Amino acid sequence: MTIWAYPTNITSIYDLANYGNTVTGSAFWGLVLFGLFVIMFFAMKNYPTEKAFGASSFITMITGILLGSIGLLSSHLITLCIVVGAIGVVVLFISNHKDYG
């Protein structure tokens, strides 16, 4: 008896991505999105923190919507991505208003 699901019929990239979700209990792509957010945030730290947060949350939101549209994310994670992306856009608008005026 094995603990992991055996990948019997992986014929496309989607099947491989879906297998990652199957093995981890649908947590794989959520963790990938969180990792993307952290990497993008620290990659943009040469800008002010507000702009780095806004840009990385927007990129994560777009990626989350794309992953959700092909069925790799649950609706809860898609909603969380949209909320965090909206907060990031608001933070960007506030920081730009503070900078210019």
C-alpha cells in the first residue's frame, strides 16, 4: 500500500500540474503562489515597500486568476488572490498620491 497517489495517466502538462495538487491535497499551487509573491516582493525591494507590495500582489493576483481559470486553484484561493491584489492596488494609489500630491 502506497501513501502517494500513483501517476498512471500523465499525458500533458496539465495532468502533471494536477498531480501535484492531488498529492498535496490541493495545496501545491497555493504554496507556489505564496512563493511567487515572496520572491517578487523581495526582488522589488529596491523600490519603496508600498510599491513592492502593490506590484507583487498584482502579479500574484493575475497568476492566481489564470491558475483558477484552468482549474488548479480553489475558489477560496482565487478570492484571496483578488482581495490581496485589490489591497495592493489601493496601496499603490495611496503611495502615488502621497508622492505626487
